[in-house]
Amino acid sequence: MKIKGSHGMINGVKVKSLNINLDDRGYLMEIIRNDEAFFTGFGQCYITTCFPGIVKAWHMHEKQEDNICAVNGNVKLVLADLREKSPTFNEINEFFIGEKTPLLIKVPPGVFHGFTPLGGDSAVILNLPSEPYNRENPDEHRLPYDTRKIDYSWSAINR
């Protein structure tokens, strides 16, 4: 996990390490339970895929929390705080999550986010949002992945 910005974690973002229980039959990874503090509500559950070279960004919800983890492959998940009244306004958080780093990331309302797969393979992302998707009145705002409103480049960085 890499966190950019002077404040560290964006206000309201939470991270949960996920444990993989492996035996000779396969593995089980528990994502979230309704009896833990991390859980704040359930709207729906869905998976989405992302193909190599694609960036799915930027989008934001006004009411909905997202609970995102990569269940196949690895992704770079990036969060940008454009909430003007937030103590972490204009901060960027960058997470590398998936098979190699099993994490659940809670994205609070108002925080723009997006992701791209790593390593030249597709990725499968599981999201457990706090609200069901409303097709007639979606709680979703979008910006292009290369918007000038967010100071971020999706290009790979030679570290």
C-alpha cells in the first residue's frame, strides 16, 4: 500500500487486511461480516472485470460507501478527495490490492476512485456497496480518467 499526500489516509477511508485460509482442498477468504465494525450496511454485491491497459476511473457517490477488493488478479486502486470541506481535500491514496495483497478498501461518499489491473492480466473486483444501484436516479458522478481536476497520472512509475 502506498499513500500519497501530507495527511496520509483520506478522511473516512478504511482498510481491512483479509486472511486467506488455505488447505489441500483450496482456499477461503472472508471479506466482510455484518457483526464487525467495518460493516455499515448492505445494498448489493457485484463483481466487475477490468482488462489489461484499461483504466476504470473516475467515479464518485454522494450517499453510497463502496467496499472494494480484488478477488482475482491485482489492481492499482486510486482514491482522490475532492470534498472541499474535508481535512484531506486534494489528497490522493494509492493502493495495490489483490491476490498478492488481499485488502478490503472502504471508500466513503464523496471520494472519487478508480482502478487499473497490474501485470498485464485481467482483474476481477468485488464491490459490496452500502446502497443498491438506482437505475432511474444513479448515485454516481463521473470524470474522465485523465481529468485535470485530479492531479494523478495512471502511467506506470519506474521506482
